Amino acid sequence: MPSLNVTFTEEEMEGVRAAAAAEGKSLKQYMHDLGVREMQRKRFVAGAVSWADRLRAEFDEAFPDEIPPSQRGEGVTAA
């Protein structure tokens, strides 16, 4: 598998090293795990959105007075 070169500022690198050390991992292992976690997070979010979309009509029917945040005016709260 090809290697990847990523550049960081000195300050960013210091933060990455500290985060790796806090997890007790090498810098290489930390960066690998970070990429894997991000991939899993994206998969989870996509699943959650799909689940919410499937239940939206049922929720809207059960709670007709609720106003979705995207449709609320500024300063308006749900019923």
C-alpha cells in the first residue's frame, strides 16, 4: 500500500503528538486509527440520517404540533 505524506505546522504536530501520547499510541498508529474512526463516523451518520428519514412521517403524524428546526423562524421554539 502506498504511503501518504501529510504536512502539519509545528503547532499542529505538537497537538497530534500529544493526542497520540494521551492514547498510548505511536504517531503512526494514531494517524491510522484516526482515519478509520472518521470512516466509521461517516458510516454511522449516514445510517442515522437514513433511519431518521424512514421515521419522519411517523413522527410528524404522532407529533403534528412539532416544528422542525429547519422550518422555525429565529427565536421560535417547538410547541
